[in-house]
Amino acid sequence: VAPNTAYYSRRDKETGETTFINSFHVTPTGTGRSRFHSASYYKAPFPIPRWIATIGLMNFLDQDTYLLATQQPNLLKYEAEAVRMMMKAQEEDNNTNNADAAQRYNTQMRRTNFNLATPSEKFAARLSAFWDATLCGVPNRMSTLLSWGASSSVGQAALPPRSVILDREEQHLKHCPDSQGVVKNCDRIRRYSKVILWATAIAKFWSRVVVLPSKDTSSVIHRLLGPKALAVTWSLAALAILFARKIRREFFFKYTEDLHDKDLDNIPKVWRDV
């Protein structure tokens, strides 16, 4: 079974208690493909809506997803090379065990080309060790690796644009009813807020020009549509439209090249050079 679960938390040294646990689940689904799931457990005075955690997770994953997409051609090339080395060793010595050879050559390849130095990378190292140990037992994996890494075309193939690699609608929204409900609610809020803006503007114009052209400020319509009331109504409606638009945007492509560059500029603020 693939080592597909990792979790982390900060625990009190004396009591061993923690206020949160974050867990990640990675399920291999094919050559070069995995499905990622995440869950969070926390102590809070009130329940936090799941869509808020989802937005935070997608903002975090956008950076790693694009990194993986750019890393994939090189990784497949290295893995294909390890398979060819294993097949060559088997030709030279018929007594060579496929599974042992596959694990030996892939382990050597990863140590040569990767630097898994931090504790947070143990998960990736364990998952890679699983792939190496099961290379010969996974149907079509060897043939797929060889076909993808048989030539330099894999490394030279143009990557899809960011808007495709980081398309949150295709990768998440279309598969998550909870997020679909959030987007629908945002659309409703924007639509109803616009109706309120137009309705009050028309009512104000109607009351001033058509129905009550006089300056009788004691009427109910004049009081309801007075300057202060209109200012509050229009401000709330405008804020509702603004926030609904911002929340809705989080479920579609967002991580542009400009936003990526801005994140790079912020790295020294978090990890300072010593």
C-alpha cells in the first residue's frame, strides 16, 4: 500500500495537546498522476466555513502545482533512464531480480538528482520509495515511462499555459458541490445587490421628478430615500458586490505570472538571508 498520508501539528511539550491537525492524502492514480485530498481539525470558538479553508488551500497549492508541472518532464526522463539501466543489467545477467534492480537503480537516480533534505520532504521520499519498489508490479508503468522518456521530446514539449495548469474550475469546482454552492450564492448576492442599487436609484428619481417634485421632506418616500439612507444602502450593496466578486474569483484561474512574481518578492520577508 502506498504511504499516502501525512499530517502535522504543533503540540504542547508538557501536555502533548494541540489546537489543530492538518492532514494530506495522496492517492496514486496512474503514471505521473495522483489525487490530492486535505483535511483540517482544529479548536475554534465557532465553526469555520469549509469554503474558507478551501480557498486557503487552493492559494497554497497553486505554487506547488505549477512547480510539479515544470518538474514533470525532467522527472519522467530520469525515471525512464533508470528503467533502461535496469533492463540493460537484466540482459547482462539473467539472474538479476527485476524488482530489486528497479529499486536499486531508481534509488540511485533519486539520490543523484534530488535533494530531500528537510523533514517536510520525508513524505515525498517515502512515496518515491514506494514507486521504486513496485515499478515492476504496476501494470503498464514501465512501458509508459519508456514511451514518455524515450526521447528528448518529453523535456522539450511546451508546457500548457498557466491558465490550464492552474485552472481551479476544471480541477476543483466542477467536482465539489460545496464550492459550487458558494459560487452560486456569490452570483445571487451580486445580482440582488445590483437590483437594490437600480431600484433605489429609480425610486429616488421617480419620487423627485414624477411623484413628489415638491420639497416636502416629511413624506415617507423622501425619508426612506434621503441622502443618508441612500448612502448607507448603496455602500452596503457595493461592498456586497465587491466581496462576492472577490470570493467567486477564488474558484477560477487566479495565479497569474504577475502574482507569482509578487510572491517571489515576498520570500525574503519570510526567509531572510543570514
